[in-house]
Amino acid sequence: MNQEDIVEQKERADDTLLAFETEEKLNFEKKLIKAVLDNTNNIVIVRKNSTPVLTNKKFSEILPFDSLEEFSQKHSCICELFIKEEGYYHTEGKQWIDESAGKNLKVVLYDNDAQKRYFNFYIKHFVFGGDRYTIFTLSDISEVEKNRKEALEAKRLKEIFLASMSHEIRTPLNAIAGFTALLYDTDPTEKQKEYLQYIQTSSDFLMGIINEILDFSKIESHKVEFEIANNNLYNTVISTYKILYPLARQKGVELKLTIETDVECYQFDEVKLRQILTNLLSNAIKFTQKGVVELRVEKDLTFRVIDSGIGIPQEKLHIIFEPFRQADASISRKYGGTGLGLPIISKLLEMMGSKLQVKSSEGKGSEFYFQLALPCCKEQFLQEKIAAVSVNSEKISRFLAPFTEIKSKAPIKIRSKNGALFVNEYKIAPSVNILYHLYHYLYHMDDKTICSYKKYNAKILVAEDNEFNRILIQEFLGKLDIEPDFAKDGKEVVSKAEDEYDMILMDINMPKLNGIEAAKCIKKFSQVSIVALSAYATKEESLEIRECMDDFIPKPINMVDIIRIFDKYLLSYPEKLQREYRIDAKKTDELIALFVTNTEGLLKSLKEALRKRNYEEMHALFHQLAGSSASMRLSHIEKEARRGMRHAYKEEKYRYKKILKKIKKSIAELA
């Protein structure tokens, strides 16, 4: 054997040894990978191209298959094991693997004991050796999901309990507050008035506690949701002021209001802002024995509530926003309260991107303030409330131009005389926000009476199972010259609703059928206005009420809310205009006649524009009609006009003749 043969033989031996060592290494690595997979807590399945090729020990330990081969014989896809359950991933789609790759999905599967198990499911693709591999990983989260579901169920039961408790307390409280209000009208002695005041204050205090507990519970369980919409800031602020004015007057406290912003429309949650302002103002009135409480809305939307009350010591300012805490224990004994009001509104403002701040001096008063960054919107609410104004000043005309039309003949006149301004006969200072004082006039803010009793010619059906509440409502409606019919349960109100009624007042919690179920039944055969008598205890209930009823009166019921609803639904159209514009019957008739004449001319022009298919002119005419009908509070005509506007703007073929026919019919009814 020569030297070359020896070298060649040695090289072959080295290659054989190297191949043996490589194979041993590969076998070791394969065993290591398998051992790693088998010792992980997750189920792992590996698919090569479209065929499952590998799984781990957990697969057969948890799922009802002894091997991957058994699974492959029975199923073509892991998705076939997913159980349909709300909140968890389930699919029957063909492309689900590619669509779901890289996402964390929650799935439900049966284990080998036929018990449901919950998993985080993750899909990962990779290419190796020219083949496409997919790794499916299932991490068991059954214990976590069980705890989460138990926590959710506990929260749900807590909310149901609080709602039920709220209803049970509100029902007798409604009777207490209502009959107390009625007793005030029976000419009581001074001593009796004093006792009635104690009863009224106590019932208001108890209602406040109920509301605060419910609100705090919602914040704790993250149930608070905001409904952001285009809203009239003037309406929100002024109506809140008017509600609290009687409370301040009762205490002999002067309640002031100033609005400096000259923008009407902003995007915000009206209910939440009203709640915040109500809480701050009622606190200020409560802690002020004499003097002034002022609500000021500045141009930069800083809201300030300033009082001349008892004030807060500097060293106690840091605790007043903590739940169940008050600056002084004696405050709770003397003035009452849960210590939840400020923490609630402080949290609400945080959710709105703001912060509640306070400045105070003991014995001199307090100032609570916050600033909101609210987007403006273009809706012209004043234009809807006032058809037009007439002015005698160029400066006033320029200011009001964005908000309403300026005409020589209009139901409201603004004039400058001897350095002072007058809205009709209402005098305002020359340097103030004219827009605010127009609203001041429109909202009757110079009329400080709590309510006036009018007569309504209406047939009312009341659904109420509680005897005390039936007596109370009968007394309230008797003051309005109405003798209502009653139904004591849901089935009875559905049966009685087959007769003609102008309105149904519907309690929510009743036997046989609850108010929501009864309202849904009635709406199938009648267009009667249905108004809920409700405290809106849960979000779900409030949504259902909105879907099947026209409006609601909150409990405890009072005359102010009853009159508000009756004015809205029971007044004749001329009566509504008289009340809205504060004009007499003759001027109302003139206004309606002018609107009818103008609209008849518009309809002729629209008909001609439609014949010529002149969409630009149609849009302009529909826009004009929408504005004038909104000013006249004819929402059904406005709705049709805006529908025509939208389609004409897009130059679309549409049933314009049908729109014109509906509007013409409505105008004929006015004439």
C-alpha cells in the first residue's frame, strides 16, 4: 500500500467519523428539541406545508387524542376543535390561519375529560429548507378565565343588587317627596312649613346618597361611558342653574350666573357635565349660610363655582378628593353627605382630560374650578330657537350674524337706547355678552317662580303598581285638571292602551310585564307617546327605555318635570310657539301665516327646480326650508327638507316628489 492510498484511507475514515459525529449531534439536538417541547407548559403543534408533523407531550395529556396520527385521522384542522362561545375566537373560514398569524387569540376546547379549557392561541409561520412551517401554540389560561368570569359575575350581581336597592328605596322616597310637595300647597302654618322643610331636606339628602353610591360603584367597576355629541353649552349651563335656583332662594343665598364664551356648540357629554356642575353648585349652596354663590363660564372654558361659605382649612384641602373623607367629621354631622361627591366628579373630570382644583380660605369661602378642552361644532342652536331678530345697532348685528338671521320684522327685538341694551323689554348692561342675555331672556331667567299650574285637555293612562305612587300622581295631575286612568300591572296597561290616549306614563318595575316589555307591545299597534317613570338605575335599562319609549320623568316625580313633559307632548302647536317665543296669540298666528306663505312659494320653486333637474337650486331651497322649519319647531318638515338637501347635494335621483308631497300635507294642516 503506497503513501497515497494510506492518505486516502485516512481521509475516508475521518469523513466517516465526522459523519458519525454529525449524525450523533443531530440525533442529540432532535432529542433535545423534543425534550424541550415535552417539558413546556404549552401545547405545541408543528405543521409542514399543510401537514401536521410534530407535537409535544402536553398535546396528548390535555386534548382527547393519544397521538398526532389519531388527531390527523379525525380532523383536518385544529380549528375544528374550537367551541363557539361569546368573547372567544371561532372560525369556519378557509384563510383563517394566514389571517390570524401573529395575533393573540382566545379559544375554547374540550379536554380529555370532556371539560372546557380556555387557551391563548398563537400562530407563527417560518420557511426552512424550502418548506413552509407553522407553529401553533396553546397556553392554558383556564384558571385566569375562571377568576375573570367570577369577577365579572360578581360585578354584575353587585350592579343588579344596587339597581334593585335603588328602586326599592326610590319607590317610598318618591311618595315622601311627592306628598311633601303637595302639602306645601295646602296653606300650612309656619310650624308645619318648618316640619315639611325637614322632611324635604331629608328625602333630598337620601336621594343624593343613593345617586352617589350608584355613581361611585360604576366608576369603581369601570362602567362609566361617555356619550360625546354636539351639544348646546348655553342650554346645559342655564338649565342647571335654573334647577338649583329655588334651593338657593330657600336658603336666602344669591345665585349668580355668568357665561363669557360666545360659542354655543361644543362636543361633550351633556349628562356628565350637568352632573359635575350640579354637584359643585349644590355643595356651594349647602355650605353657604348667607351671601353669594356664582357659576362663571369663562371664554377659555374654565368653569368656576365661587361661594362665600364656611371654607376649608388649608391643611385639609388634600383629603377632600378622597372617597368617604370630609375636611372635618363635624361637617358630616351638621351638613350630611357621604364624602363621595367630590371624588366622583374629580374622577369624571380626569376621564375628560381635566382636573378639579380648589382654592379656599376658612370662614371666607371656596372656589372650585376646572378647564375643559372641548372641540367647537357648527350647529346654530340659537337659529333654531329664534327665527330672526331685529336690531337697531350695527355692532349688535355683526355680533349676532353667525347665530341667527337679522330681519326688520321679527318676534324678538334688540335695541340700544341711552347707553343700555334691551331684549324686547328686558334691560341688559351695555358691555356684556349679548348671546348670553338672549338665552337669559329665552329661558325666562327673570321669572323666578318654580312652576305655574296650567290646564291640559288630555286623556292620560298611568301604569303604576305602587298604591302610594298612584295616589301621588293622581294628586299631581289633578292640579293640571286631569283625571287619569290607571293600570296596576304590565298586562293591564297593554290591554287599556287599545283605547285612545294622549299619553301613557309608564312605571318600569311592574308585575306580569315590566314597563319596557309593555311599551314594546303597545308600540306594535299604537303611536301614543309613552313616557317612562324611571330612575335610570342601570345603563342597560336606560338604553332599553330610549329604544321603546318617547321620553322619561325621573323619580322622585315633581311638578316641574311633569309640566316639562306635558308642554313637550300635549300643547297645541300655536301654544308651543307662544311659550317658546313669549309672544301673544295674535303674533303667533301672524308668524304661522307668514311661514305658510313663504313655504308655499318655496315648494313651487322646488317643483320647478326638480322639473329642470337643477340640483344646486334644489339644495339651496331645501336648505332654506330646513332652517325656517327648525325655527318654527316643525321637526317633521325639517327632517324631510334635510333628506332632500343630502340627496340634492350629491345630485342623486331620489323620490323628491314624495318629500314635497309630505311637506305640502304638513303645511296644509298648519293653514
